[in-house]
Amino acid sequence: MNEAMEITTFQLAKGITMKGFIAANTDVDEWLKKQPGFILRCICKGRDGRIIDMLLWRSAREGQRAASSIMTELSESPVHAAIDRSTVDWSIRTLWHRIDGSMT
């Protein structure tokens, strides 16, 4: 079973700052830590203002299961109002190559 990378890009909703967006993710981060197959999450902001939310999963199946569950299990999360839904682009892809570095 190969690991998978979930990548979601989007714009923040009007009036939402990056700091506010991260704060709105507190419950999502805690929920992710409990999901089978979850490895890591990184959130970045591009020069164009688009947010890039990347999650690494043990398998695409586990990532897809979590993605289909989050909308119902965290339907009341403030994160949903922080995202301009019309700009969301989501995909999950199987990794074919990964190299890890060490922090020395």
C-alpha cells in the first residue's frame, strides 16, 4: 500500500486572515490526529493568496475516507465559513516517490 498526498487549494473567505484561518482549524487538527492513516498536515499561502493545504496519508483509501467524513463529523466547525468554497480544488494522489530529510 502506497502513501497518498491530499492537496486542497482555495481562497480564504472575505475578511479572514491567515491567523484566523489557522485558529479556525483547531478542531480539524485534533480530529485529523485521530484518523486512521493520518501522517502529517502542512498549510501554506502562495504569493497569489491561495491557500495550499497538504495532508499525507498512509493510503489514498484512508485519506478519501477521512475527506468524506469531515463534512458530517465536523459540520459545525468554524473552518467551513473561513473558506471561499467556490475556489476549492481538491485531489488525493498516490505517492510514487518520497525522500525524507533529517534536521541536523
